Amino acid sequence: MTAAGASATDRPGREKRWRRRLTRAAALGLAALLLVSLPWLWTTIYARGHVYDEADAPAADVVIVLGTAVAADRRQPGDRLAGRLETAAELVNRGRARVVLVSGDGGGTSGDEPAVMTSYLTELGVDPRRVVADPFGLDTYDSCVRARDVYGVERALMVTQSYHVSRAVTLCRHLGLDVDGVNARCSGCGPALLVEKSVRDYFASGKAAWDAALGRPPAVSSPVDTAVQDALRG
């Protein structure tokens, strides 16, 4: 047989080997994707049935607002934070909640999140005596742990944007808080920003699962603070 004939005869064999290799590579890629997605699936499925739109939100004594970047002037909230605060204020005004716990980074790179949040809620008509600030809610996990251990919260609504709410609800419920999430407004959030934040949250779910599995303590430990209970009694 000539070299050309041998090459033609072997071609189907080479094609089969390549197909097998591609099939194995695709299967490995799919398995890797599933493995990476497990934390995201956990946060999504665990929160199912505990996330509401603003109009359908159940009642709770406390509504927790998670902090995020403030505006460039460091005195006003950014679009996402403003939407969260406007949603919380509406819940209070409708009698769905009585006290607001604003939880964020008091020394954040964009500014003092809880101070800005407190000021904006006051502008929206919320009685400042009904607002409690936690300046050490440095991330979502810390906000949940500190709400439970420092401020004695057992039942609450959790306000944040839709791309974040399932992770926040899952972490708090995993830690033993009876929390329902409320999708926050976000009038200045365009499609590109929402996609970017959704992708970020997809990867952040891995850290959430890791923190939950380890039961890590919050970055800042504080003594018990009765401010939430005092505000409820006031």
C-alpha cells in the first residue's frame, strides 16, 4: 500500500480519536462548570420562597439595609445605595417594618456608609430614633453575624438589589436568622451595570459558601448592643 493510501485509511481513526478527546474535554469542562456553580446554586435555591418585591414584602420589626458605595461627594448615597434606602423607607412608611439597621463599612474607601445611610433615611422621613447604624458590616456575612450576635436580631427583612438578595438571604438564614429578602429599587442602574454585578455575585457566592462552611467570626467583634431593642421600645 502506498503512503497516500495508508494515510487515507488512517484518517477515520484519527477523526475518531479527536472526537473522543473533544468529548472528554467537553465533559470535564461541564463538570468543572457545575463544581464552580455549586455555591451559586446553593445561594439561589436556599433563598427560594424568601425573596419578595417591595409591594409584596411581609412584615418584620427590623429591616436591614446592606451598605455599598456612596456618591463622589461622600455625603450622598450612590444609585444602588439610594435605591436600597428608598425601599427601606417605604417599608417603614407602610408599616412593614419599625426599625432600620443600616449595616456597612464606616471606614469605606468611598466614605462612611452607615453615616450617609442614616442621613439619607432621615431626609426620606424616617425618624432618626428608628435608625441604628452598624459601622462594621464589612461584608454581607459580617452584617448577618453582627445583626444576630451584636444587635440581637432574630427576624428581619433584608433589603438589597436583586442580583445580591439571594446570597444575602441565604447567608443570614444559614446563620439562624429568620430573614426574608426584598428587592431594592435601582433607578440609576443600567443593564450593563446589572450584568456586571450579577457576574460578580456569581463568583462571590464561592466565598459565601466558604465562610458559611467555616463559620468564621466577623472581622470586627463587638459587645452586645441593645440599640435595636431600645428603638423598638421607644
